Amino acid sequence: MPRKRSMVDYGKCRPEHCKDGICLAAQACPNKVMRQEAPYEMPDVHPTMCVGCGACMEACPLGAVRVM
Ligand code: SF4
Ligand code: SF4
């Protein structure tokens, strides 16, 4: 079975709706696998390093992160 990993839905992600443009999902990642280059930028994930824990998905207020 394939390992779970996090995916950002770039159709839903709106960094401008997150306080100060800071991605809460990236902040929540215990492994710093989800990263945001700068405030107001959409985050990206390094899929090979994601452990599929789901912390990012729970943290995103817009439901823009899925773990599957
Ligand atoms: S993934 Fe979620 S928390 Fe992160 S910038 Fe996008 S909307 Fe905000
Ligand atoms: S599922 Fe866990 S390890 Fe993967 S990006 Fe989200 S918080 Fe980080």
C-alpha cells in the first residue's frame, strides 16, 4: 500500500486569508517537510520526506491540505 502523504490543493489555498500571510499548515509540520518560502506564498511539500501524520491538514483553516 502506498504511504500517505500531504498534498496542498492550490485551488483552495489562500495565504492572504491566513494571519500575516503565514501558512499555519507549514508551521504545524513537525518535520518541516511543508515549507513556505515567504509570507503570502503558497506552501509546498517535499513528498518523499512527508510521514503523513496529518498535522498540516488539521492546522489549515481553509481545508486546503489533504493527506491521502
Ligand atoms: S495551506 Fe492553508 S494554512 Fe497554508 S497558506 Fe494555504 S490556506 Fe493558509
Ligand atoms: S503530513 Fe505531517 S509530515 Fe507531512 S507535511 Fe503534513 S505535517 Fe508535515
